[in-house]
Amino acid sequence: MPTLTTPAPDRTAAPLRIGPHTVAPPVVLAPMAGITNAPFRTLCREFSGGKGLFVSEMITTRALVERNEKTMQLIHFDATETPRSIQLYGVDPGTVGKAVRMIAEEDLADHIDLNFGCPVPKVTRKGGGSALPYKRNLLRAIVREAVTGAGDLPVTMKMRKGLDDDHLTYLDAGRIAVEEGVTAIALHGRTTAQHYGGTADWDAIARLKEHVPEIPVLGNGDIWSAEDALRMVRETGCDGVVVGRGCLGRPWLFADLVAAFEGRTDAFVRPTLREVADVMVRHATLLGEWIGDEARGVIDFRKHVAWYLKGFAVGSEMRKRLAITSSLEALRAGLDDLDLDQPWPAGADGPRGRTSGNNRVVLPDGWLKDPYDCAGIGEDAELDTSGG
């Protein structure tokens, strides 16, 4: 069991209501392409003691409707996952509606989240992700189809502030969400142009909370520790937090978040390198079992190595060695060659993952001409693969 230290106490957070589901404490794992698959969700859920909400990787509505093999694997949930939460990406209202009805009718999930926050060019150039809320009527049509098709399933949405500082959309999008029956909204306090660079604008989260008091607002961006999460709630008045890059190589962050929001003073996780190594091997093992091939599981795990080892004294050659392993035996052997008695390093918490900013926003031709006209967007704009 990882080493524990004592945080400063804080007030207990109110539970979050997502339709019939109570999320207590109000902590959500953000969907991340290639990361928040079933194995990683399992790790985070284990550390949280089963508390919180853990959302799947982004699922493309077209691929779901067509029952793409990879997509059908991505929507597989462990028997212990409850509620089962799927994030959908879609550009065509009709296709989104078909996908949502399929989920509801076939009992594939208990909660649906709509992706209006992805900033990557392959998504925004088709008018999807964080580009889509600029087209207010299209946003409304997609949300309406989703809420109608979902029946009793709650529908939430995740978005960004807008395309850039000159094209902010989050307040209009928030009002549309309320009017169309969305259960809760998560706001990443950055624009599309920022990607993951700069500093998240928590003031925007506060403004959105004031703008749509009818439904819960969740804050996202720059939560690297449990203390950050508590501070976001205090400073913005948001109803909960969505954590993405902060848990890369740190699935135990969810233990910290639960402890902090519950006001406990005895449960912040500060693992030694030996304990981190054990989690790494378990993560790689789960991936292999999920994929059905040990080597492929370890290869998929490689991208996590640097995140797990951040801050520890591990030489560059050893990092390279661990990053090219293709078996559990080799991974374990490499880790055993480290000084595993190293304590949790000071300053190990902090930014991880992508940090680029001030990017050119890639949009469909003529996208900015009219924020309401959505002509030319159809099924051919849908991505045909899931997971990002």
C-alpha cells in the first residue's frame, strides 16, 4: 500500500447529481484518447475506492452506429464499473441521435457525455470537438437529438471557452445546454488555440456557473493535486472537478481527491519508487489482459513510463530501456534495477502531457462567416474511428 501523509483539512464537498446517479465526491476522470481505456479506469477506480465518475475514451458516433470492431471494444465496461459512462463525438445530428438511441436501447451505458472540447486539428477541421459550439444552431440540434434519443439516460457535455479570445462561445453554449435538457456541463478553461498551453482561466468557470445556475458546472484545467481541486471549487463555486492530465502516471491522485473532498486528514498518497513500480507493472498487466496480448499491452504501456517516473532519479539510459520493453518480465527486471527505496520526490506534482499553446485553429472553410449557419455539415464530416 502506498505511503500516506497528512494534508490540511478542508470542507466536505456536496455530492454531484448526474440524472439518477450521485457522484460523491464530485470528481470525474476526463476522457483522454489512448489513456482512459478500461485498464486505466480500473486503476483510478481502485485508488478512489470506487468513488467518482470515470469516463471512457472518446467514441465516434459514426463508428459506433457502424459497429466498428475497435469502437465496440472501447465501449466494453468492467462489471464493477458503475455508472458506465461513454463520451461521444459527433458532428451530424442524425448520426448522434442514432448512436445515442443505440446506447439507450441496447443498455450500453448509464451516462452519455458529449465532446465539444477536443482541440486537435483532425477533429476541428471537420467542425467537431471545440470547433462545433461556434455554430450555435448545429450545437443545439446535436444536443437536442442526444437528449431526446437518450430517454432516461442523463446527457452531459464538455467544452472549452471558445475558438480563441476573439471567438468565445462558452456562455452561449451553456445556455443552449440548459434549454435542451443537458444535466451538467464541464468547462475546460482554455480556448482551442491554447490547446494545453498557458494557464487555465478559472474565472471563466466562475462566470459560467453564474450564467447557468440551473445545472451543475464542473471545472477542468490545471488540477495537478487534490489541493488544486479544492482551490478550484472555492474560487469558482463550481460543483465538481474534471481531472485529465493531472492523473497521467498518477492514478493514485483519485485517492487524494476523495480524501480531500471528504475532509479526511490521513490519506494523501506519496508512494516510494517501489510502490510506483508495482503500479506500473499492474497497469501494463491490465493492458495486456484487455488487449488479449501481453506484448501489445506492454508496448501500449510505454507512453506511460515517463509520466510514472517523473521526479525520480532514473538515468536517461534506464528510461530508454524501460521505454522499449515488450514483456512484463523485461519491464519488471528493468524496474528492479532501479533504486526502489527512493521516497516520493519533492516537486513531482505538476504539468504532464501535452503543453503546447498558441496554435493555429484548423477549421472547415468558411466556418467563421456565420455563427448560426451550419450548411455543409453532414455524415461525411464524422470521424470513422474512435479513441481520439
